[in-house]
Amino acid sequence: MASPRLETFCCPNRDAATDLVVSFQPVLFGALSLCSAGLSLFLTALQILPKRKGYRRLGQYPLPKPASSTRILFIVSLCDILGCTGIILRSSIWLGLPTIIDSISVTNSSDVWPEVFCVGSAMWIQLFFSASFWWTFCYAVDVFLVVKTSAGISTIILYHMITWGLAVLLCIEGVAMLYYPSISNCESGLQHAIPHYVTTYAPMLLVLVANPVFFIRTTSAVTSLLKGRQGIYTENERRLATEIKIRFFKIMLVFFICWVPNIINECLLFFLEVQPDINDGGLRNVRNAALITWFIMGILNPMQGFLNTLAFHGWTGFDVDLSLQRRRELAWDSMSTSVPTTGCYNPVVGTTLLYQSHVQEGKKSMTGSGQHAPDAISVLSEGSESSTIEIHISSELRDFEDVDADGESLENSVRR
């Protein structure tokens, strides 16, 4: 899991509150974290791998390259996978070599490798989960900008600079402040550790506070955009707006479930730290609540990866397609079609499946009386098979309409 207490535990002179939770049933906690991270890694990888049944429904027309929001969701899943990998490695070492934990607790020990492993694994986990927070925030910003300003995929470079730059900078700054002047002799005191906790929880709190605001404003903008297409708000437009709201709600619900226990646990541990004696009988309920939320964190934090993919894409199934030959055929079919300006769609990048039937339905419901809208919303309905929504502002809809019109004309002529 991702908690600043894991970095604090690497200090031999750690505080009593950190020692309380980390030293309580370490074998059971490590086993639960290992199982949760392993299951989440497997299911997340299964979710984002290409599926055969999805590709069979792509049709004959090439699709545009994935929007920046689609790439962001894919990167969020990769960050979750890498974070789970760090949890699996750390939990496996702690379970297989329990003497490492004892070596970390020895002050002025000549063996530095246990501390190096403790700090390295904790920073690895913290870095990628922090990057996942920043990318989740960028996703909320991106969908808002796409609807309001038709921002293109070029902004993905800026997102990379912001997310990885802030994640690395805050991680290094927090750890440097925590381990000053050295890992084996960290400064004690709550004030010394506060900067480390602030840099850890800042991106998490940003997502909890800012993302709902961006999602609400995006939903309002989409609703206004749908109403402006034909001047009326039909059942189709209402259904699309509802699906977008549900998708945003599920994303925030997953985040709240997985990370609110961390905030609760941190508040309880801070309360214990300011007490003169955390073993006082009157603090028994607080200690129990801190231990319970600690174990809940160990289970829910790694599961964010899999739960995110369910919120993003729904359940994509087990029908994985790892055939390189099939990918080449799909790429060749896309390049050989009659719309060269749109580029070929790479089925490996991202896992959002853009079904042609939903595109056609969205086009019919959002364009009015033969007039082509310069900016179109392509929304994937959240059903049993597509199970995802993507807001995509694109001027390439005209090309798709022309191709569809040619196809319909050809079908009519064949029937006659």
C-alpha cells in the first residue's frame, strides 16, 4: 500500500505510532498486501489487454487515434500496475526474510542493505501511486478542456511533464526532509515529519477536492452542448448525459473507497502521536481503529488498479488476443481503407473500444437536419459489451459521415 508511515518505519528511531501499526502482525499484514496486490495486478493486466470480441466489431472503417483522455486512463492503469509490483516485491521479501525488519530497528547497524531496501521499495510504491493521483487529476482537467476548448492530443506531452515532474520532485523532497541528517539517525518529532506527509497526501487531496468540481462542470458543459445541437433535449441526449455522469461518479467512488481509509488512519495516528502515552487505557478504541484502518488500507490500496479499470471500461472479459499476426492484419486493413487522412488506429494503445454503431448513433442524435457540426461528441454507451464512455471532440466526424454515406449508397444500389 501507499502510506508515508512505510518511509517513517525505515528510521530506527521512528515514532511510537508508526511502530504500533507497522509492527502489529507483520506476517498477516504482509500476506494480505501480497494477495491483494497480486490479484489486482493480474486482473488489471487482464482488463487492459486487447480482446478478440472487441476487434471483431470494429468494422471496416479506420478509427482516429485514441484521444488524450484514453491515453491518460491507460497510463493510470500502468502506474497502478507498477505500484502493485512494488508492493508484491516488498511483501515477498518481508515474508521470506523476516530478519530484515529486525535489522531495520537496530540503531547504528553496520548493515545498510535492509534500510536501503526499505527506503527503495517505499519510494517506488509512493512514486507510482503518487503519479497515478496526478494522472487522475489530469484526466479530469483533460475531459473538461476537450469539451470546452476542443483541446487536442498534443496536450499529453504537457501532462507527462507535470505528472512525472511533480511526482518525482515531491517524492524526493519529502524523503530528503524525512531522512535528514541520515537514515540511521532521523530527526525525531512531529514537525520534522510533517513536510513528508504533506507531499504524500497533497496529490490525493487534490483529486478528492478538484476532480468532482471538474467532472460536474464537464457534465454541465456536455449537457449544454447536446442541447445546442438540435435546440431540443431528446431522450438520446439525456441518456448520453446520464451515462457520462455515471462514469464520473464511478471513478470518484473508486478513489474514495481506496484512499479515504488512508486519511482516516493518518488522522488517528497523528492523534496518538500528540498523546504523552499511546498505550494509555483510554486510547484503546483509537488504537484499535488505527489498526483496523491500517489493514483496510493494505487490502484496498492495491485494488485501486483493478477497480479503476472497472470504472473506466467495465468488465472486458477473458477473451484475450495476443496474436501478433492478427494485430498486423488489423493495422493493414486500417491503412488500406479509403480515409487516409484520419490515420490508422492502433488497437494496442489503450483499451477503449470505439464501436461503429455507437458512433453512428451519436452522430445521428447530435447533428441536425443535414448540417455538419464542426465539433462532435462521440460517446460510447456503457452497456454489456462496450461498457465505457469517451468524450471525444473531433472535427474528423465529417470524414466518418462521408464514408458511412458512401457505404449506405452502395448498400442501396446493391439491393436495387
